[in-house]
Amino acid sequence: MRQEGAREEGRGRGISGRERFLLRERCPLPQVLKGWLTSAKEWERERALRVCTHVLGACKERCELTRGCPYKQFGSLVGLLGSLTSDCLDTCHQRAWVCLGYLLQMQAKSMKVPQADEIRCLCEELNSPDTETFAETCTQITKAVCRCIPAAQAVDFLTAILDSLLHVMPPRARAVRKWVFIFLVECREEIVQEVPKILNTLYSYMQQSTHRPFLLRAVFLLTRFHQEPVISSLLQKSLLMDSDTVELWRSLGRSILGIQILRCLVEKLNRAGNDRLGTDSSPCEQHSCQTALETLTITRAISEVVFALRSTEELRRLLPHLLPSLLRWASEMLGGERQLLLMTSWKQLHVEKPCRIFLSAIKLVLGKCMAQKWTQLLEIWGVWARLEVPVAHPEGVRLLTR
């Protein structure tokens, strides 16, 4: 490794005309080299990394790339190089680490990081012949690099590194997972404002990638540190949930955060209901399209989380807060359902009986918490059928709550 780094620095004087052009024009490396860095051909990746090493090595020495300011494409270039740190070709993953070392030192210097000297010493340890030392150094450099990614470039980094999932071999896919997880943990405080964009980025790759378990785990990590922003962002999606959104809610419901997610959703549903209590407005005014859509979307999310929830004991403790709100909204929605369905915006949603969403949630919750004989008794009494009919609804409520 030491010889490799020495050779790369020593080649600076004999670089090709294309490399000199990159240096002279300060070209955006991510765009220029992306096609080669992500190539399936080993020789193309190796050649691109050689160019990248020459350019970044020269820039580190001459400070031509940053001019005392943080590199605007730092996140994108780190994302491109991240998956290459586990490339099957030794020269490729060695050069990838050399490039990241150069980038890290330049970024630390431009950001006036107090630990700049420590970072320089850390990068020098990449030359260690000891396997364990090298592995530990790589982990420390990964964490240091992630901490130097500006929050505004978080999406650029994730987009670049997740792009590689579409065409990489298993060793490089493992590197992608490691980089993404470390980034979400190390930068959890800095990326608060970027959480909605980050969530949308992860969601978009769920729709085009076979690495869904990894992406679901990434969403879980993001939710662990930023529960409220993630839940709010997921609730912005359509009431007519696609399979990816359903899978996200169920994945969160199955996780150790499941009951916390449910409690947050219940609080949101109760607040939405309380905002409307005590008003004298007509049903149509009381349930504007926007308000009805909000409560229905929350209820759909509650249903998916409850469906996947593992702890019924915790769910039972939430019943006094959850069931009254669901039942109240089912009743109020039933009263204004006819006027609501006449709205053009509602016709586009193709939701014929909005109150059924609340009733389905109640049925699901009770099915999780009650013995089967009691749920069968509710069916025998015709409770669910009564609750859907305005005239019979009060009797259905009486039977359900007796």
C-alpha cells in the first residue's frame, strides 16, 4: 500500500494530457469520471482511479481544487469512490482509499477542522502492512470523511453511492451499505434539515433496486434519530399507498421503534380531531378535503403499523387513546361523506366510502387485542355493517362500546 501511494504521488510529473486538462481546467471530477468509475470493466475503473489519484494528489499539494473553500462536489465524489473501497481488484480499492485520503485532508483543511493534523496522520496509516491496522484505519477514515460531508451535499453523496447499487458486485454492495450506515449515524445531528430529501432519495431507490432490505434498514436508522421528520414526510405521500410506502410503514412497525411510531401517529390523529371539536360549522365545512385527507392518511399508516406490530401488550395500553379517536372520526366522516364525495379532488382519489378506512383500522386493532370469540361476537351482532350505515350507526357504536 505504501508503494502504491508513493508511485501515485511520483507520477504527478508524468501525467497524460487529459489529466493535465483536468488539473488546469478544474473540471468537475464526478461528472467527468463517473462513467469509468462505475464501469463493469476492471481496466476502465483502474484507469479512472489512476486519473483521479493524480488529479487529487496534485490538488492536495497545490490547493488548486479548493482555494481555501470546501469542495462543492465533495459529497458526489465521496459517493462515487465509496463503493470502490471494496473493489475486487486490489489496485482499484487501494487507489480509492488514496483518493479518499487526499479528499479528506483537503476538506479538513478548507473547513479548518481542528483535527487536521490527526487526519493527516490517520491517512498515513493507510500505508500500514498490518491487515487489522489497515481495516481499523479505513473505518476511522470513513467516519472522518462522512463527518466532513456538508449537510447540503448529503443527497448528492447518497445519490452517487446508491447509484452504484444498480450495477455492482456483492463486495462493492457491502461497501455501499457500510458507507450509508456510517453516514446516517455520524451525521445524524447535521442532517436534520435534509431528512425529507434524504428519505425521498432512499424511497426512490427502493423502487428501482433489489437491495430493499438494506434500504429499509437505512430508513429505520434515519427514523431512529429523526422520528418526527420521517413520519411527517411519509404522511405527505398519497392516501392511495403504493406497495413501497406500505412496506416502509410495516417495516417500521416490525422494528423496535414500532410502538413509538404508533404512539406518534395516534397523537397526530388526536390533535387533528381536537382541532375540530367544539365547532358549529356544517359537516362539509368541518371536513374540508385537506383535513379529511390528513386524518385518513394517518389512519392508513396506523393500520399498516398495527398490522406489523409485534407487541400486543403495548398496543392494549394505547387503546384508550386510539379507539375513541378512530370511532369519532368514523362517525364524523360518515355524517359528511355525501358532501365530501362530491368534491372533484376526492373523485380523483377513487375512495368511495372514506369511513371504511377508520372502521377497518378499528377492526384490525381489536383483532390484535381481543380473543377470537369476542371478535366473532361482533360479527354475529352485525356491528361493522351497522357502523357503515348512518341510520344504524348509533346502534353499532352502542354494541361496540357496551
